[in-house]
Amino acid sequence: MSAAARGEGVTIRPIARTDLAAVAAMLRGLAEHVHPGMVPKADAESLDRYGPTGLGLFQALIALRGDRPAGLCLYTYAFSGWRGRPGVYIEDLFVDPSERGSGLGRTLLAAALRREAANGCAFAKLEVDVANDGAIAFYRHLGFTIVDDDHAMVLEPEAVEALLAEA
């Protein structure tokens, strides 16, 4: 295993307010990788408001090689009635293109799972763009399985407003 795969020279820690611009930039990089031309709406202000430096609605770990941001794992929690346990829902995993293949993605995921094991988190769940063959292969290599009997469904803000207005 290479030094980079073992995490040597890389620091992984929870994000701080000073990291928010870098986190927003990595989210833009992830969007560009998956859907060229897409610009995510998350910016430093929304990350500060909703993240661990604000309301705490998500957690995030940043990987730094020296002072340079090298990766990000942004996640929330999920409780599974089927499992009777909480888990980690990976919202975004980003590894800088120069770091891909180094083991950093695996290290970031393991760091998040290790950090949340103390809270009883026993599983991880995520969604992958169906056209992102590289990510699908990566996650399968780690042991993730595709669940054919589930469909990701989203209620967008306009539909949320309509539902709330009718209730």
C-alpha cells in the first residue's frame, strides 16, 4: 500500500468555519465532475448556516495535504427502522482529481464511519449518479451493494410548499 493510501501526509478533521470556502469549491468540483456545467447552490454562507458551525444539520470531514484541500466527506444521519440502528448517509464524497486512486476516498469514508461509531452508527448509505461508472466501481469495491428494490425520490422546494399549503 502506498504512503498516500495509508493517509501519510494527509490530515482528516471536521470542517471549521475557515474551511467553508474550500468546501464550497470542492462541491462545485464534484458537480462539474458528475454533471459538467452544473453549479450547486451550496456556498460558504449556506454551509455555515446549516452545517456543523451552525445548525448542525450535516457533518463534514475535510482532508488536507499540507494546507491544500484534497477531499471532503459530507454526511447526515439516517435511522433505519429495519436495522433498528442509526447510520451515516453520505451526501457528498469528493476527492481532488490529483488524489484519485490514492486511497483517500476510502480513508475519508472510514474516518466518517469511525467517528460516528461512537454514536451507534452501524451502516452507511449513499446515492450515486447512474452514469458515474467510476464511483459505482469504487463503492462496489468497498463492499457497497446496489439496492434494486429502492428508488431515490425527491420532493423539491416548490412541491414541499404545495404540500404544506394543502395540509
